[in-house]
Amino acid sequence: MSCSSACARNTRSSRPSSSALPSLDRPALAAGFRASLPILLGVAPFGLVTGVAVAAAGIGPLEALVMSVIVFAGAAGLAALHLFAWLA
């Protein structure tokens, strides 16, 4: 069996065609937004508390963003903020 036709198919661009991409369905997007609103009741206050702790610790926005990406556990992030402020 020759590899010429199979290899040619495999070497073509793996980019999906525009018809294969999902379209932006506004009603579905609005339904997803409404479905995520209840979690904002917990996420927004925690973000406010974390922002106040970052400002009080004197940590810059870039360092806060990096720590937010690296430290996934929220309470550990607040503890680390206090340690950084204590060491500074």
C-alpha cells in the first residue's frame, strides 16, 4: 500500500473549516450567563477580599496576577499574601 495519498491527507492543515466551528448562539450565551450568576455570590466577595489583602500587603498588580495563576487554592493565596507582607 502506498503512503502517497494517506500521507498527503495527514499533512494538510489541521485547521477546522469555518463550517465546523461553533457559531455564537446569543440565547445559549445568555442562558449560560444566567446559569453562572449564583456562583458570583461567592466569587465576587472573595475577589474583593483578595484585592484588599493585595493592596494592604503592598504587592503590585503583576505579582498579584502571577500569584493568582500559580496558587489555585484561595485560602492559601490569602495566607501567602500575609507571609509576603510580613517578609517585606
